[in-house]
Amino acid sequence: MSTGRSSYHEFPELEYDPLSHIIKIEKEKEHKGKIVVCSAGTADLNVAEEAAQTAEFFGCHVERLYDVGVSGIHRLLSQLDILQSARCIIAVAGMEGALASVIGGLVDCPVIAVPTSVGYGASFHGVSALLTMINSCANGIAVVNIDNGYGAGYIATQINRTGESK
């Protein structure tokens, strides 16, 4: 009796990434442009990696800068050349969500802010970071919903493709 579910054995080309929880079938492709995915802390890695792998799946070159939050801003500032060479940046942060505003003040490309539901204290499962990101005074920041790494990766892909010949 069939349950209607397929097993990985039926599709050996399936890849599962336990960090991002993405299941994909990857094909050879050229990765173009440059998207930088930044995470404030290590607790944000699953959402950041979901965004990064989504953009890579759609053919973008992605660089990762993880654990570069504002509590150790020297880690972010030491990567300024990478940030300023990007076509688009994805900033993933929980807690108060300040990373997107800081990055937005340092670069002239679009920044996609992704609040995460992690954090201690009064983070309200991501609502605190979401409100901070929505209320940023830095220009060029767009905000996706809490933990929406896929949405951020897809929007970044569209931005990265802007200007490419069709």
C-alpha cells in the first residue's frame, strides 16, 4: 500500500541541507553578480543560509559574512570592501535588528532586512527586530517577514539580475 510520499531513494539527485532545511535538485549553472548575505549572530544562520542557498539556486554568486552583528561591529567593518562591492545585501538579524540599519548606512546598494524569531529578553519572537527594521532611517532598506530567508533570497536574485541583458 502506497502512502503517496516519495523517498530520497527514488530521487537520488535530491540534496537536503539540514541547516537551511532546503531540499533541492541542483544543476550546473553560472553564478552571476554578487549578493552578500550577512547574519548578526550564529543563531540567525539557518535563515541566512536559506536566503543564500535560494539566491545561489537561481544563479547568483553569493558571499557569506556570518556573525557580523553590531555587538562586535569591528567584524562588520573589517568586511567593508566586500559589502561595498555587492549588487544587493541581505541582512539577517534577531534581537533588536540593528544590523540592517548599520549596513544601509555603509553601502549604496539595496539592503533586504530579514528579522529572525530568535533572541532573548523582549524580542517577542521576531516582532522587535521586524519593527526596528521597518522603522530604519537608513535609505534603501526593504523588509521581508520574520524568518523569510526564501523571500529575501528571491528578491535579492531579482535585484541582482537588474541590468543584465535578456
